Amino acid sequence: MHPDREPVSQSTVSRIERKYRELGHVRDAPRQGRPKINENVQQDVILSALENPHCTVRQVSRDLNIGKSSVSNIFKKVKYHPYRVRLIHELAEDDFDRRTEFCEYMMDHNNQNNGFIANILFSDEATFFLNGHVNRQNTRYWSQENPHWMQEYHTQHPQKVNVWADYFAMDHKFNTAGCQKHEQCL
């Protein structure tokens, strides 16, 4: 039937015969590898996310004694997504008036001095709370739909550390004595 194919070796025939005598069949034995997650474990993972939507994959993995990748795969299978908290500033009654005053001030100064806005130095800062206040980098809300989860926070919190950084590039060159155009720059 297959003249170009090599004949079956003696070791293959012996191995199949031995398997038949030991097991009573010649089907392949279950292969090694990662075991499949059964339905009960999947339900436990989903229930843990329903009970505590703020749980992390690591927490669920540790609580149910299964791998983190398995938890992530289950969440993906049921279309759960890790939504992040959106921090919003607490607004006081007079904040609207203060914002309006600031906008008017900026517009007046820009009208008086045409390059005013170009001379503003913009920077960024990060606030680290010392009391365990929400760190949205590590906080998630597991759900199938976006809960539009928000948390109001006070900007004048007493125990915090602010880290500030900026980048300022000038149009003219510097030398070791200071700025070539303005000696008072340094």
C-alpha cells in the first residue's frame, strides 16, 4: 500500500504490544502538562471578583491556590477587565469663581504681552500619600462593564510627599559662567 515508506520497526511493535498487555488498550496515555481548570475553580474565581471587585490577580491566585496566569485567563474568558479608579478633585463652592478669575487673568496678561504664555514653565508632580490613600496605579475594579468608578480626594491631605520635576529648554546656549544673554539666569 505504501511502497515508499519504511516498514514498522520491531521496537514500535513491542511497545504497542506491551501497552496492550498492561492497559488493555493502545490509546495514548494522558499527556503531561498544565492541567485544565475545572468549572468549579472558574466559578470560584468569578465569585471572588464579584464579592470583592477590588481584588488583585495575585490575591485571587493566593486565596484559591492557582496560578496567576490561570486567574488572568479566566478573567479574560469571561470578559472581565481591570478598570482603574479615576481620581477627581474635591470641589469647593468658590472653586468655579477662582477658576474663572484665573482664566481672565491669563487672558489679560496674554493680550498685554504677546509672548506671555510662551514664557510659562510647565512641569509635573506626583503625590505619595503616607497613610495608604488610593494609589490608582495599583488599584483595579474587575467587571464586565466599566463601572465609571471615581473617588473624591482632598488635595490638602496632611500626610503626603510631593515630588516635582520640570524640564526647561532655552533658545540660547549656556557656558560655564552662566547664560550668555542674561547673567541673572543662574
